[in-house]
Amino acid sequence: MAQVKFTNLYKLVPQKKKIFSKINFLIKNSKFIGGKEVKLFEKNFANFVGSKNCISVANGTDALEMAVKSLKIKKGSEIIVPVNTWISTAEAVLANNHKVVFCDVNLEDYSICVDDLKKKISSRTRAVIIVHLYGNPADMKTIKKIVKNKNIKIIEDCAQAHGTKINNKHVGTFGDIGTFSFFPGKNLGAFGDGGAIVTNSNKIYNFCKRLKNHGALKKYDHLFSGRNSRLDTINAATLNIKLANYRIVILKRNKLANVYFKELKNINEIKMFNLNKKNKSSFHQFVIRTNLRNSLRKYLSKKKIDTLIHYPYMLNELKFFKSGKKLKKAYKLGNKILSLPISEEHSEKEIKFITKSIKFFFKKNNITN
């Protein structure tokens, strides 16, 4: 039994009585698909993000695939994707019969490397998917300058970035379209799968509304062949209640992240996030980088501290992706990164126990500054 668990999804559920009462009401009244709870969540989430439109879907992968499809770009086009991300980001490109072009990593915050992005753009590039990884915002200002007047669309993958902002503007609203996941392990998680698309484009909004529902806005109103991708009523209701408390979640995660920054800053062997203070991270994960990752992880496990690795390999290392040239910064990154526990249900005492254990590990190994 871990002394500090990486996460406890049950503990993370706020207002349990209110949520369980709402679920009971929906079950008793046979409200499972669609209805006012779903529409209310779409409205509430659009307001939270600051987007004109929100389309709820079944999961974050569907959101990405539909986002790519909604751009209606020529088949076989190149779409640039950061190499350090969950596989769905790249799968969405292949599912729409386009070519994935992998881009290197910015080691300051693990978002896309803007210098490599410039190099990867070609005459065949029609879109770039920006991932706000670990809750850290990518440099959208620079990215928009890079693609300006190049007929390149921007999709923002915000699956880990609910509440992440750049100069007080929420991620997902800088490009043409933004996608979100409400997988249970996310900062804003459902009791199962869920996702959303946000956009200020009415054209994209209307297309995605039909695409998610077999090409129809209502029954037997099919204009084209679509898919079935719905956020169910119970999860929409759960997310509505969670969203009302979500700003507290962000504040707590930032507070705990600051403990990590303060306590670990003098360990030269550890590299932490170097974030722009004008921006706000939602700290979905707190990731450190060290050449002694495996030894440190083993030591923390002995101290009954849970850790995870996000991600143990870069996507270009998978054989079924045609990776092209080796990416310098991402090379062997999966062997060095370690995700430490951070959630609104962790205490400051727990985080200080983790940092004390990490400091002792490096001292024990005669690594001094």
C-alpha cells in the first residue's frame, strides 16, 4: 500500500452526495442520452473556455479525429504533430488519411519546439496539432506567427489543459479548433469517457454537430455519413457539478507545484518546468527530468511513493510510424522523465515528504550542487 498514491479518483470527486443524487434522479427518470444536462454542459464549458461554440463528444480521440476531418483538407496532406504526446494525436491524422510529420520537443515545458516547427513546414503542410502537454501552454503567439499566411490550420489538443491560460486567454481558443478529453484521470474527469470540441467557427461547429450524430442534427435528417459520438447524460451532469468547483482544483494544483519548485530547485541533477509567469498551467502532471530516473523511481517506490512515466517512448520510436530523421531533444527523453504525484487531494505534507525523499536520494548518491 502506497504511502503517497499517485492518484485516488474516488477522493477527487467533489460534492459526492450531490453527484450521486443527480445520477439517481437521471436513472429513475430514464434520462441517459442527450437532453438539457448535455446542452447545459456544452454551454457551461464554452463559457469556461471562452469559446463561442462547444460540441460534446464521446471521448478525446473522437474530438481529435473530428477536428481534423472538419478542416476538410486535401487527402495525403502533411500534418505536424509533437513527438511527445499520447498516441491519439497522431492517430487522428492517420485516421483521416493524412501524413504525420513529427516535431521535436521544447525541453523547458515539453510542448512543441517552435524552432523545429519552422523546419518541418513544407509546401504540403496543411495543419499543425499543438499539444498543451502536462497542463503547460505551448507558445501560441510564436506558432501563429510561424503559420501566418501559409494556409496552415491550427488544432489545439487540450486533453491535459483544462484551465490552462496564456495571458488570461484559455488554450483551445487560439487556433481554428480545440479539443478536450474528460477521461477519468484528467483534472476535469467524467465517470467514464468523454470529450469536447470548441471553436469560434460556425462552419466547423455546424459540421461537427452533424458529424457526431450520423450526419444529422435531428432524427432522419442525414446530410452525409457521420459517426456516433455522444457524451452521455450522466457524465454531462457529473461534469457540470465538477466544473462549478474546478477553479479550486487549479488553485490547489498550482500551490502544490510551487512546493515542488521551491524544494527541488537546488538539485542540479533535476530539471523541472521553466514556465512563462504570464501564463497559467493547470499542472495535470508534474514532470521532472533526470539521468538517474530509474534509480530514483525505484528508491521512491521503496518509500511507498507512487510515480508514473508520461511517456516511456516518443511516438517516432513506434515502428508503424514513419519517423523520418531522429529528433535531437526528444531522443531518449522517455528514459529520463518522471511524473510525481500532484492533485487537489494531495496535501502539502505529502508533497514535502516526496521532496524530502528525493533530496535524500541525491545526497545518498553523493550528488552535490
